[in-house]
Amino acid sequence: MNATGGLLGFALAALLRRALGTTTGRATTVVCALGTAAALVGVATLAAAPMTRAPRGSVPMSTSASADDPTP
């Protein structure tokens, strides 16, 4: 999905450059490249982050529950 967004960004930059001439060229390309790089870093960070889950049966007890009370 990010690759598609990056490609669409570069396609938009190319269309703007053709429509408006050289005034939008380099600046638009740099902005799109930075946005694509930031999105890729964000996805890579999310994908590399460990997924931690609590083990089964480790539901925290409330402080008002008594250890001697058999009812949950």
C-alpha cells in the first residue's frame, strides 16, 4: 500500500510538472520523496516492533477482590 502511495505521489509530481512547467519540478519531487521515505520508515518500524501479549490466565485482579473469595 505504501509503494502505491509513493508511486501515486511521483505520478502527481510528474503531472504537475507537465502542467505548470519547471516551476514545480524539483521542489515537488523532493517533498514527495521525503513523504515516501517517512511512510516507509513508519511501516518498517511498525512491522519490526515486537507484538507483546499477556499470557492466558494472567488477568489482573482488582484490589477489592479477596484472595479467600472463590467467586470471580
